[in-house]
Amino acid sequence: MTSPKDEAGDTRGPSRRELLLGSLGLVATPLLGACNKDAAPVGPGETKLPKDKVPKERDMKDIDVAIIGGGPGGLAAALTLGRAGREVRVFDAGPPRNAAATHIHNFVTRDGTPPDEFRAIAREQLGLYPSVGVIDARVSAIAGEAGEFVLTTAEGEQRARRVLLCTGMVDEMLELPGFAEAWGHSIFQCPYCHGWEVKDQSWGFLATNSEGLEHGFAQLLRTWSRELTVYRIDGVEIPAPLSEVLASRGVKVETRSLRALEVEGGALRRVVLEDESRVPCEVLFAHPPQRHVSLVADLGLELDPGGYVQVDPMTRQSSKAGIYAAGDLTSRAQGAIFAASTGVHAAAMINHELAALGVYPSSVAP
Ligand SMILES: Cc1cc2nc3c(=O)[nH]c(=O)nc-3n(C[C@H](O)[C@H](O)[C@H](O)COP(=O)(O)OP(=O)(O)OC[C@H]3O[C@@H](n4cnc5c(N)ncnc54)[C@H](O)[C@@H]3O)c2cc1C
């Protein structure tokens, strides 16, 4: 007696082991299934590719969705689309935003998982879906329109009906000596992610702008530690009424501006103030400025007042038809599980839209 898989013979696709090995590799992972040619709204004659840049055959395949970014957002989106039989390629340039962190926390079932392991597990699971491929390559440009996008990558060019941006954000390191060295080790942005492990140590909140103060971030941090001091950089003022509220909650407010951090092997020891006095401090929370990757900045999409890519709340489509966005680049509410959630949301809406247009996976196409 043969199983359905055995009957499929050579057409069954790669074995689970092959998929696993391929998907764990850090090189291109072309886990390609049948191409969805039937419903393709673009044909070779309709592309806008320059003649001197004929892509490799593999890359000439039209796909349903090109996902740019292989973090929690992009990987979760790929899973949803793969489970709908959609031809998907995830392009990832690395490194992830949380590259400096040793563990991901506050993601149920994955609490305490190293970021690399998180991505490897995701790629392993995606390996089970033959229409999904993960390619380690940077996308340098996106041209074309909905239905016929053309992506330029180091691996060649890729045509896709829809694009999902999951490129995250880039944290700009402050020019304070010691800041970059301690980032992700003892300087954190989110207490839900890293507060528990260092609770009750001597904490500081570094106000880099008025926003965090106005939103009560200092009061929030008090949840984890009795020992909390608010610091500021030059140009940021801590309003007197707020100082009074903080004092009533046992939070110290340092009026001298912060000039440097004393760090040993990533571990913060002291902060150095403008008058050169040194104050012991083990953990600092801060929100350095963020920027979009150049690919996203160059697209000229509409941004929200915070500078994040504006998406339709229902569809997660950006201001450019056919380009969707999910994850950190769409919100200041940044966390791995938020990114994964919005990735799933965007993926489901893209599939919904393609289905509404009558574009189906080739295996079920009318
Ligand atoms: C130090 C630190 C620690 C953190 N710890 C936690 C934690 O413990 N728990 C938690 O929930 N959250 C944590 N976060 C937040 C979390 O990392 C992010 O919210 C999450 O990674 C966002 O996922 P994303 O998919 O939107 O983007 P990212 O994870 O940043 O992934 C984006 C990917 O896109 C790639 N990319 C960008 N441009 C291109 C391009 N042009 N072509 C191809 N690929 C491209 C990048 O290389 C990157 O791999 C932490 C953040 C930091 C900075």
C-alpha cells in the first residue's frame, strides 16, 4: 500500500529533510513549487525589465507576493500565505532589529528564545510549504504597479503581483560614548521585553525627547524597579509638574544632562553627567531616533504623524496600491508578536484581494 505522498513520485517535491536542510541554510533557499502562471496578470512581453538585465530563469517566475524582510512580521506573513498555497518569496538582508539582544521575551511559546533560533524555527516550518521560498538577498528597488511589480535584488530580478514590506526600522545610535556598546545588553527600549530579567536593579530612563515623558514612560518603568532615575540629554527639559509626580512615586529626576556611559563588556556600570560626576546605573531604557531603510524611504509612501508607514487599518495597504506593510515600520508599538500579528493580518488581506480578483493558486485555478 502506498501513501498519497509515495504515489506522487518525483512530483512530490523535496523531502522533509531536504526542506529542513535547505530552509536552515543561510544562502538562497529556493523551495519553489509550481509557478502560478495561469492567473498571472503579467507576461514576459509586458515587463519593464531593461534588456541587458535578463533575470535568471528561477527569478523570472511570477509570484503572488514578494515579502521584503525576514523578521517576525515577514516570516509570519509567509506562513499564512504559504498555507493558502500562494507563491511567496521572502527576501531578507539581515541583520534583524534585535540583533544585539541575546533572547526574545514576551512572545508566548518563544519566551527566552535567541533571535537566530526564532528565525531558524520559522524557516524550518516554512519549509513544509512548497510555494514558499526564503532568499537571503537585499531588495534595492521596487518598480512597477500592482500586478506587475519588479524587484531588483542581488540575486536577480523578481516579478510579483503584490509586495509586503516587513523591513522593520533602523535604530540610530546616540552619539553618547558607550551607548552603542550597551544597546541590547543593558540599554533597552521595551520593559516588557527585557524588564523581568533585570527587575529591582538600578534603572535609568534616558529622555531623548519629550515624547516618552509625556506618555508616562518613566511612571511605567517604576512597575519593575524601586530604584529609578530619569536622565536627560542636552536640549530635553523635564517639566516641573512631572518632576513632582515622579518624586511622589519615588522616582529621582536628574537635572544635569548626561554626557557618557561607562560600560564594561556591554554591561552598564555608571552614567557620567555634565559636571563629570558619575552615578551608578545598571540598566537604562531609551528610545533613540528611528529611520526607515532606504528602500522604504525611496518609495515615498505616506507616513503617519510619527513617521511610520501609513496603512489602511483594515487591509494594511499603504498609500501605493499593491504595496502592503506590517511590523515595526508601521507603528511605534513595536514587539515581535505585534509584528507577527500584523504580518498575518496583511497576508490574509492580500490573499483576500487576490481571490476577489480571481487570482488563485495554480493547483485550484479554474
Ligand atoms: C535590542 C532589541 C531587543 C528587542 N527585544 C525584544 C523582545 O525581547 N521581545 C519582543 O517582542 N520584541 C523585542 N524587540 C523588538 C522586536 O525585535 C521587533 O519589534 C521585531 O523584530 C519587529 O519585527 P519586524 O518583522 O517588523 O522587523 P525586523 O525583525 O527588524 O526584521 C526586518 C528584516 O528586514 C530586513 N530588511 C530590511 N530592509 C531590507 C531590504 N531592502 N531587503 C531585504 N531585507 C531587508 C532586515 O535585515 C531584517 O532582517 C527588540 C528590539 C530591539 C532593538
